[in-house]
Amino acid sequence: MEYAFCGWPEDGPTLDLDYRQFAYAGKFVMSSTGKAVVREGDEVLGAVAFNEDRTDPTTLWLRYITVRADRRGEGLGARLAAFAADRALTHGYGRLRIAVNNPFAYEALHKAGFGYTGRETGLAELVLERPSERSHAAYQAGLDVYRARDLSADESEFLASRVDRDPPARLDPPT
């Protein structure tokens, strides 16, 4: 398995992902975001798109993370986020952010070293940041936001299993 950096937003990288296998596939055709992937041979298993914050040139937003449907649940998205975040920090960005819309993504991003900021977007997504506070209280505060929502049975079960837990351990980013 290889993690690869395709380019920064100004490089205009694009990816042609199969919409039947990847959520947000159409977002990766746009050339206005940077991209990174995880792949086996020539097969893309996951991708992340990112761009600079419009008002703060020291902040990079991870915009979309997608993992091929048959490979979800293997931790590829969390490792890919950690990979992209580490590359961005060494490229000179001081802060990375991502907005997530479900508790599974929230957990995965905590594994990638992000922490809940206490903020939400206008789309009811929770904003996570790296570097950040990764305390028990901050982690649980984000989970509590999801607990107050109308959720699927799987999401409710997942949240119940996280009551009073500390944030998950941070993964070592792939090299």
C-alpha cells in the first residue's frame, strides 16, 4: 500500500473516481483543490482533497476524504488524513481543519490527530483542527453534539460504545 501526494491546489491535480465506489467522486475532478491518495498498484483505495483557507493563508482545510466502498472500515481514511496533514505541516501550514458530518468520520479524524474545536459549520458539521486539544472533555463534547441528533441505529450504537471514553490513540502517519 502506498500513500502518494498528487499536488497542491495550484498544481491543479484531478482524479477520476468511480462514483459507484467513492462518495464525493465528483469533487475530485475539480482542479482547484490539492489531492493525495492511498493506492495498491494503480488502484486508488482512498483520496483526500484540500485547499487553503480563503481568509488565513496559514490554514489548510481537508475538504473531502473518500474511501472505496469495499475498503471502508480498514482505517485508510484516518491514515490518509494523517499523511496529508503531516505533508501540509511540513509545507508550512500551521493549522489544518476539517468539518465532519457523522460520528464515524469524527472518530477517524481523532485517530489522525485532529481534535474538536467546539465549533460547527452552517451545515451542522463539527470542525476539527490539528494541532489541537485532544482532551477527554473536548472529545466527549463533540460526541454529545451527535448524541443530540436524529441518528441511524449504527450511529447510536457507535456513540453508546464511546460513553466516557478518552479520544482514540493517534495513528502514526504513513511515510
